[in-house]
Amino acid sequence: MSTPEQPPTEIQEGPLPKHAQLRIILEEYCRNELSPGDPLPGERALEETYRVSRITVRRAIGDLVAQGKLRRVRGKGTFVAPSPLVSKLQLASFSEEMQAQGVVASSSILLAERAPAPQEVAEYFGTPPHTEHIHLRRLRLGDAQPYAVDDGWYNGELVPDLLEHDLQASVYEVLDKRYNLGITKAEQTVTAVNAGATVAPLLEVPANRALLRIVRYAQSHGTRVEYCASVYRTDRYSLHTQVLRNLEG
């Protein structure tokens, strides 16, 4: 991948540090000339093109990596990061949200078992303590990059053989087509958490990086089907909502 023949902006001494000037230039270059997944030119090429030091180049790239606009792959280089997935808080599965934004969704199953559910899950399903339900933990990917970890529980009394189906794609599709339990209503609670020692390497973020945690309580025509706690990378997933005010009366 070559650099632009002419730098969009000349980097000079001034009130804005050189690394900040270069960061702006590289951000514009990535946005206008490259696509997610494309490699960034090497550090030496950037030094020669913009006539700056290696320290300046590394500082500018480091800032863009921290902002989630670039990602480093050890031994391969630096690449344009995927665009953040924006959820409009509509009732859709992760796979449907990704598809709507032109991103290829996939999953890696981390845990699939039938086990006694935690108290909060059992209470939501309305079953006695220690009742076994379906426990499914998955790493959710977009264009092969980690976006989220889902830790879901499914009502074992309604879907006792759920684990016998292919769950790497959309569980909601399986619930709908195999059990006639299409999700029709859900409540979500959104909080912020820090990435722990288990989640951080799965999402490829530093320990204690802020994550978005969403707990979803999903129903099918009034029947409680799913309890799912998900954690998302904040640089790859955001929430959008519209708030209305009723001025009548």
C-alpha cells in the first residue's frame, strides 16, 4: 500500500504538535482512501512522505489505535479498524444488526452446557432454584473482528434440546423456526464495566478497558425465553436512541 503522492497538509512547527497534525492527516487518509481491513503504510514510508521523525509517526498511530480507528496486528502491521456498529435499540439479533450495516457476523462458542442457573436467571424464568437451563457463551465477531461476548441463558423447560442445533449463527432464528418462540419483546439494562482478565483477551483489549454491558430479558408472546448479559467493545459498538416528549395536556 503506497502513501499519497502529495501530503494533504504540510506539517510544520506551530501551536498544534506535529504528531497531532499527522494524526489528522492519517485519519483523513484512512477515511477517504482506505477501507476497513486495509493496511496502513509502514512507519518508514510515513516518515519519508511527511518528513517527520519515527517518534512522531508512532505517536500519531498510537493515538488512532487508542481511538479505535486503527488496529495493530503483531507481526503483520497496522490496519484500518472496522466501523463501529450502531444499534438503534430495535428488537433485532446481533446477526441482524450486523447484516443491516453490511458487516459479516459470526460466532465462536466458548461454552455450551445444561447447568443450574444463577438465582437471577431462575427468578426471571420463574423456576425453582438450581433448576437446570441452557447456558451458552459466545464470542461475537464482525468481519472476523471481536465485538462482544454474550453470556446467555435459555429456558430449559421450553428448549430442552437447544444445544443440538447450530448456534454459531443466530439463536433467535433457531428459537423461531425450531420452537415457534420468536422473540417479540425485550427489556434491556445498559451499564459500563471494566474488562476483566477473562474477557479482555477475548475482545483483544487491555485489562480494565471500559466496556458496554447490556443485560437483555427477552420474551416470546409473554413467555420468558432468554436472559443474556453481553459486553461490547465501545470502539466497535454504540447505542442510538430517540427520545420523545409528549406536550399534550
